[in-house]
Amino acid sequence: MKQFSIPNIYRSNLISKIKEQRKAADKLKKDFTPTLLNLGPIHIYLARHFGFCYGVENAIEIAFNTIDQNPGKKIYLLSEMIHNPQVNADLIARGVSFLQDTYGKQIIPFDQINADDVVIIPAFGTTLEIEKLLQQKGIAIEKYNTTCPFVEKVWNRSEQIAQKGYSVVVHGKPKHEETRATFSHASANTPTVIVNDMNDTIELAKYITGEKLADLFYSEFKGNYSEGFNIETDLQKIGVVNQTTQLATDTQAISDYLKNIIQQHFQLNNTTIGERFADTRDTLCYATNDNQSAVTGMLDTPADLAIVVGGHNSSNSSHLVELCEAKLPTYFIDAPDKIIDQNSIIHCNWQTKELIQINNFLPSITPLRILMTSGASCPDAVVEEVIQKLAGFYGIEAPLDAFLAP
């Protein structure tokens, strides 16, 4: 896989050494047990896979190269390039301005930019409408486009099944940048609807079977279906694609549910199901799968608590928290300063995004066992800083890689 040139401030000698050791010992990526960092009174178990993915490193490389190659120019990011506060703060410090917030609310009006300016498309991609608007202004969007190749793969797969007459069901958070982009690209080719979760999916299925009156669809799914969507005809032949940072198991469950509904309703067998349901399993992101599988494997290790490091508005980080919370006390932080001291931590509720100070979060146990992972947009350097802060509470100051098994 391609090696990217990203600022060293995001790298970690400790984490790099751990990842290199695991890669050498498990080239086929079949071992999802965590790596033990034995610090004596505190044991840190690091997930097999975590941190920057291909798409994030690609976006960071393009963004920083763009800044270096365009001195004196106004440089804008369409929205947050990735959902990481440190990286976005670094870009702002280097003079980059954001045109929109993460939900698409305008911060700087488009009429303030011109053809001489640089606009970077974020890793999530953007809508066809915004692409057209920027192109009409003479902005060379293709030159500074950091859209993740795996997001583009979802778009391409949507177009392929659209050409075969399938409508598209997008599994994603409706307000998320990537979902908005995928919805735009899919709906340009075929009728498209968004489902946020299994509850939405169950209700959508009732329109396939006729259990619900067709007219109710337009209010129940308002804002989440393409223009001209015909509920009576456009769900008879479908394929499911995803926002790549969703739980892979959730997307698969949604796909399986709709497949079963269609198979039963239209009386199809395993040979004929393809006539009305497209196989789109190849749209699941490898990094999302790896990170989630690594957390599942990590959770088999007995531990006292888990810490997930990542941007609070990061979808993939939130799902890692969701997985951990089902098993043991879990704390979601975006930086080491959220650990106030050995007693208190500022935890983010992954569902409401509310910040909560929790006291006595570290049990008085020796050794204390902590599971740890991070989101796909979180720098390894931040993970090491979190480990160093925890180690400092126990008087451990030596280089942490000295505690790695040879």
C-alpha cells in the first residue's frame, strides 16, 4: 500500500514500532488480539488496528502539500477535512479557512471566493451541487480533492447498480458530510433513500410489503429521499450502500434484512434474488472493518476499562466507543488534556456529544488493565500522549518503547 508523507507531529515512534512488529508477525491480518504494553502497575492493551487509515493519510498529504505549493493564495477547506480537532486546528494555524461546518452550514459565503482561490475538498467528498457551483466559479476542484478512494468506490458501485435498474438505499447518518455526498452522487443516477439505522430500515420495509400506506412515506422520510422518488415503484429493485464509517455489522444487518423482505415478498430463491437485490458487500471500507474487528478481538481480553481516542464528531470513533461500552466502562476523549488528573476525566457521550466530567474513573487495582484504541482520523502521536499521561500517574517516565516485548 502507498506510503504517505505526513507531518512528523502526527507520528509516534512507540506506536510505529508496535504496528511494525504486529504487521511483521501477522501479514495476513488474521490475529485481532491486542498488543500489551506492560508498564508494571498499569497494563495498556492496544487494539490490533487503530489510527490513521489510507484515506486520512492521503487527505493530510494533499492538504499540507497544497498549502506549501500555494504561498500567498487564499486557501479554503470546504468543511472539516477529517473529524480530528488537532489536524483541523493545525490547518487553521497555517491560514486555511473553512467554508462550511461539519453539518453543511455556511461559515464563509461562496460569493466571497473566486477563481484565484484554492478550495480543498475534504476526505468525505461533497455533493454534485457544490462541485458544480465551485466549477462555475473557475475553481479547479479536481486538483485539490482529498475524497477518500473508498468513498469514491461507494459512489462508483452506486452508479453501476443504477445502470442495471436498481434504486439505492444509503445506510448513513443523514446530516453527515459523507452521507450527503453519497446521497447526491447516487440520486443523480437512480431513486435513492437514506436509512439511519435498523429502525428506519424496518419502517422502510413496510412500504415494500404494502403494510404501510404509501403516502406516509413522504412525511416519515422527509428530506431523506431523492426528488421524484416513487414509493410504489422505486423499492421493487434495490441495493444497499453505506457511509463507510458506519458499523460494518449494522450495514450488513440492514442489507440482510431488506434482502430477506424482498425475497419473501417477491417469492424469490437464492438463485433469483439478484433480480431484485444487488450484492454490494464490496462497498464496506477495509479500515472500518479492520478497526471494528480489532476492537471486537480486544474485548476478549479481561480489563477494567477502555479508552477510545478520537474526534467527538467522528462517526467511526463513536462506533468504536459503542462497541466497547457494551462490554465495560468506556471513556471517549479527543486529547490527553481531557484526562484532568488521576481522579477525573472529561468523557464525551458518543450519542448526545455531551461532555461529562467523571470522577474516580481509574480503579485502585494493581495492575490496572486498560483497553485502548483510536479512530481512523486520530494521529498516533495523540494516542502516545494519552498513554504517557496515564503512565505519569504511576511514576513511569522512561521511554515507553522500553516496555515493549522484544
